Amino acid sequence: MSGIADLRPVLRRREQNAWNWYDWANSAYYTTVLTVLFGPLMITVAGRAAGCVGDIDDSCSKTVSVLGLHLAAGSLPSYLTSFATILSAFLLPIVGAVVDRSGRKKWHMAWFGWSGSLFAALLFFLSGEHWQLGAFAVIVSSVLCGCSLVSYYAILVDISEEWERDAVSARGWAFGYLGGGVLLLLNLVLVQGHDLFGLDKELAVRLALLSAAIWWAGFTVIPVVRLRNHPPRNEVSATGSLLQRSFGQLWATLKDLRNYPMTLTFLLAYLFYNDGIQTVIGSAAIYGSKELGIGQSVLIAAILLIQFVAFAGALFFGRFAARYGAYRCLVWGTVAWMVIVVLAMFLPRENVALFLAIGVLIALVMGGTQALSRSFFSLLIPHGREGEYFALYNACERGTSWFGTLLFGLMFQFTGSYRPAIVSLIVFFVLGLVFLVRLDARRGITEAGNRLPGAV
């Protein structure tokens, strides 16, 4: 008698397709809000309170008082996002411990996501001279989004086998770039053509910020409906209150990390090369406008180009990893980042074609390295610790992402040019590569108790 067909791959693929939609949902918050529109609006509103006069595209050096500190209105968005990332670095491991003990990961993801989108919607009220509500809203929404991603990343392990994760993670990142790019395109049309819609520019920006919150909340419904909750695996026993159990598991994980030296090595590598990636992305507009004389319209086009090309880059690297392994792709991706920052240093002024060409290279490598970092790290996590370890992964990203911007700023201050500032970022990719080449991928996967995929 023949056996019944194994439907598990079909069911996994169905959940994987549903899982992708949360990347689509939350990426709109990062692109429309954090990357493009929040900063200029906050500077305008806080600057107005400080006594500056100008529109949303002007800068302001006057100060506002924050908890007794006098901070320049023009620097306030950077300070707020930095504070949110540092706060996240302390909170995320606690969230990860709770997630590991729960059989309701999708609901953790959903409630953190919906709560974050609610606070993001409050940015609509960032107007007049009332900057304080917007400052509070962006901090809380950013932290809550990070909390939702801990559960989201942990679900990846529940819905995919080891040999599937590179492709699954790549499709998720690709979906995220596409979703973030689509909404950003619509919002830039709204903001740039605000007169055609009978709106002033500030109101158009506020509506765009509100749309990102609605997009985030609305598309989160899809994975919530289609994903199943999976029971916790190899749950570590603990006693005491929920908070005590959370900190207890965090402390146990930090102590136990020494038993997984390859996992620690990768976290150190990721800490450095990801910091370089984030700084290149965050500094590209400044470098293009201030050093290369690239106009605002071209910079906007470059932002959109990067979003949509990164969609293809994530999918390409996912297929490449299936043949050659995620580890090799990450090594060569880090080398490619080193080449990019060197090429960027020698870009001629006002050469739009070469500037956009570098943007295409950035997008291709960015999509691949971010997607494969997530999937490769999942192979280095011992069973039952996915939430906690992904919290450490996110903490490495969020808690240290200011090193690159600090070096970039110091190099400009010392040299007066952004060219040595951009090429100085190569140090982060060199350090990341040093740790990557010291990593024995097969040993790390085996020590974590995971099965080796076909290609490593």
C-alpha cells in the first residue's frame, strides 16, 4: 500500500508566503517615516518652537530644551532615533526571552506591530510648534517595531527547514523592499505634487506619515490570519516572575554563548559590517548633495531606485546562496561593500550617471547581505533560543549603529571633506571580514544542533 503524500512542504510554503507580508508591512515605516520624511518635518516643527523661520526643507541651528538639555533642532531627529536604538538594545533581549517561552509568536508580532503603528499614527499631529508628541511617538513606535521583529525573525525557524531559510529570508527582504518602495513612491508623489492635491507641504508630509502607519497595521493582518502558532521548542525551565524568568534566560544565554564560539564570531562580524552598511545608506544623501553636488530630485530618484533594485538583489543573492551557500555570499558581499566605498570616494562631482550606478551596486549588495545575514544566523541558534538570540542579533544592530556615523562625522570634521569620511567606513567592512573568515560555518551549524544545508 503506497504512503500518503507528504504535504508538509506545501503547508510550510503557504506559511512562508504569509510570513513575507510582515516585511512588506513594516518596511513602509522604515522607508517613509524613519528614512525620508520624519526628520525634515521634526526639524521644521522643533525649529519653529526654537524661533527659526523657514519651510520644511530648511535647517535650524537654534535649540530646544529636552529634559534640561539644550539640543539643536536640526540634530533632534538623529538624537531621537539614537535614543530609540539604544533603548531597544536593552529591551529586545527581554522580549526575546518571553517569545521563546510562548506558543503565540504571531500574536506577539501582531500586538507589538499594531501598537507601534498606533504610535506612528500620532506623528500626524506633529505640527505647529508641538514637537514633543512627535518625539515621544517616534521613539515608542521604533522600539515597538524592533520588538515585533524579534518574534517575526523567530517565526522563520518555525516555518522553514535549514536548507530553505536563505530563499525564505531573501523573499521576505525582497517583499519588504518592494512594499516600502511602492508606498514611498506614492508618498513622494503626494509631497512633491502637494499643490495639485490642494494641500500645503507640511500637511502632505503628515498625511504621508499617517499612511505608513495605516499600511503597517493593515498589512499585518495578512500574516496574522494565515500563520499558525507553533509550540515552543526545547523550552529552558525557569522559576519566578515573568520578568525574572526573562532576565534569567537572558543571563543564561549570555553565559551559554561561550559554548557556541562560531555564533559569537558571527555576531561580532555582523556588528561591524552591518554598522558599515547602515552608515553608507544613511550618509549617501549627504555625500551626494554636499560633496558631489547632486540635486534633490536626483537624490529622490536614487532612493526609489535603491528600493526597487534591492528587491532584485535580495532574490538574486537568495538563488546564489542556494548554489554556493550563504556564508560564501556574505564573505564576497562584504568584499563588494569595500569596493563600493572606495569607488564612491573617487566619484566625479555632478556626474549623475556614475552616482546612480553606485546606487545600483549598493542596492544589489544591500538586499543580499541583509537577507542572508538573517537566514545564516538562524542556523547558528540552538533550538528553543530563537527569540533570545534574534534579540541579541537586533541588539547588535541597533545598539552599535552609531559607531559608523560617529566616524563619518569625525572624519569630515578633521578633513573638511566627505570623501575621506566615506572611504573611512571601509574599516568596518575590513573588521567584519576578519571575523567572517575566522568563522567555521559547518562547525557553527553543527554545534548549534542544526542540520547542514546542501550548500554552506
